[in-house]
Amino acid sequence: MEKNNYKKKRKRDLLVVKHLSQSESIAIVFYVFLALVSGGRGVAFLKLTEPVILESEWYIALHQAISLDVWGSLLLILSVLLLLSIITSPSPTFWLAFIANSGLAIIFILLSGAAIDNSLVFWNFYINMLLALAHSMLAVIGGYWLWIKKKKTDM
């Protein structure tokens, strides 16, 4: 009898997605989208070849500051952390989301700064600033919820 209850509970746990509100579902899709875009930029940096780097002043400026492999690796790692924040339990979720969004915001601010004068098209600056803004807002929201949670536990 106990084994049967375990199977039922386990099945219910796997179907928790059905119990999400509309806003929770939209938030998860937005997080997945941001993680894929950020991770995609990281993979693109990792796959760049030297002739392509030399054609763009933006890539040269980034590469002179820090190797493009490091930029790509950081973007990929932080994107994976962002994805992990979706599937972990609520307690580490806020920390993972806060760390990932803060790191991604900083990286995209630096990328947009490098794109101001060195990019062939304004689009690189615009996209990087939008991603920096989105990650910054999510980091602030995550930091706020961490503060509220800490405040409740201190009472």
C-alpha cells in the first residue's frame, strides 16, 4: 500500500507544471528564452575563428580586454545557472537566479559598452543593452525576494 502511494505522489510531482498559474508559466518561458539567448551568445563567442575576429573592431576590442573564450564560457556557465534556477526547489532558486542574472547583466553591460564605438551595426549595442536591462531587473527582483525572505526568517 505504501509503495502505491509513493508512485501516486511521484506522478503528481512530475505533473506540477499543470498547476502553475499563467504568470508563472510566462515567467518560466521568459527565463528559458533569456538563458538560451545568453547561452547562444556564449556558444557564438566560443566558435569564433580568428579571421572572423579580425574583421570586426568589436570582437578585437572584446578579445583585447578578455579572451573571447572566457566571455563565451562565462555566458554559458551563467546561462546554465539561470536554467537550473527554474528547476531547483524554491530556496536555492532565488540565489541561483540572483547570481546568474547579476553576472549576465554585468557581462551584457560590458558587451554593450564595447559595442558603442566598435560595432559595425547599432544592433549589437541595442540587443546587449536590452539583455543587460532584462537581467538587471530580474537580479533586482531576485535580490528583493531574498531580502524579504531573510526579513521574514529574522522575525
